[in-house]
Amino acid sequence: MNKLRSQVHPFHRAERRIPMEIGVYLEGNGRMPGAESTFTENVSERGARVVSVRRWEQDDQLTFVSRSGEFRSSARVAYCQPMQGDGFAVGVEFLEPQGRWVV
């Protein structure tokens, strides 16, 4: 039964995500250098789901910065899923959070 559950819900959430659109910058994509200005779809204390025009690989390292400049963290890509139309939904896990996050 656990095997079936892990196939149906491959991304176990340790905490509840809150739908919230926050402007952020992502930096560190090896295939497309430079910072990308984007937004979150939902947030938690330890991570966020963001929309990106770039494809990321699981476990890629990136820098995540709020546009307000109040929060910054190195982060790990937990998943990257193609969205309907253009872009990707990217789950990021904060590794070294600094500053004030929204949650």
C-alpha cells in the first residue's frame, strides 16, 4: 500500500502550503545564466512552489531571493514539472534561509 501511495503522491509534504503570490528572483540555472524574475504559487516555512521559464533538474542548487530583499536562501530543486502552456512549476526547499520570510 505504501508503494502505491508513493506513486500517486510522490512529493510528501511535511507542512501545509499556503497559496500566495510573492515576487522572487531565481539564480543559478546552469543552462540559462542570470537571474529570473518570477513569482511563487504557494509557500511554506521551508520552501515554495514557483513558476519558471527555465527547466530545472531535481537537486539543482539555486539562490532564491524575495524581490523586497527581506529574504534570501540557497535552495534545492525538489521537482520541476512542465505546466500547461509555457513554463515549469518548480518546488524549492530552502537550505540556508536568511531574513524574514512570509510564513
